[in-house]
Amino acid sequence: MKIVVDSNIVFSAFLNPMSSVGDILLNSQDQLNFFTCNYLKEEIDAHTSEILAKTGYTYSEFKEIEFLIYQRITFFTESLIPFEVWRKAADLVRDIDMNDIAFVSLSLFLDMKIWTGDKKLRNGLTAKGFNRFITTQELLQYRS
């Protein structure tokens, strides 16, 4: 199964690699393929100090975990997504959170579900008829 992951999921995996989210992301390569935009790396870079403070990781430990997580994800160049797809995604996320436009665009372009823990995004998009989501629980069931 192919899935778009957003920064919320990857951030959760950084905070606790032993959680269900971390386990799915790090140990499902034989069943699940994860995709995201390069923008995710910018978001994680912007929050590195927050991750270090919350986890107590050294910078070296952080970089090791980052490597493990990133090698499980295929990163997609946003410029390959057509403008029309970006416009449709912008219409969907404009009043929810524009920071999620890249993930919604990628989901639309690749015709994949999004794995997110962002309830505001999920609820807002669902209210607009966008229902391309998969939950952590569904992924655990799929994998077993």
C-alpha cells in the first residue's frame, strides 16, 4: 500500500520511535510505501531544537533517527506537481492550514491516502468531502 505521510506523523516518530507510529514507519517496508514532499524536511529542520528539547536526544542521536526515518520515505519534488493540483489543494486547505498544502497536493497528484494525526486537518477536509485518509489503527490492522 502506498501512503502520503505528513509532518505530524514524522514528528511523532521522532518523539517516540518505539510508538505505534514509529513502529509502522520504521518497520513496514515490506508492506507499506511512504511518500512525502521535500517540504517535510524543511519543517523537521525548523523544529529540530524542539525535538531535541522534548526527547533529550543529542544532535548525533537525532541525526541517526532522522536517517532511519528518512530512508523509509520516498521524497517527492513539489515542482513536479501541476499547478492545477496545487490550486485544488489550496482551495481545500485555505481555511484549515496552508502549511499542509504540499501533502494534500501530493495526495491528489499521486491518488494516495494521507496518514496524519492532525485532527484539525482531517476534520476540516472531511467536511469539504475530501476523505483520503488512513489512520494509525487502520495501518496496524493492515500490517498484521
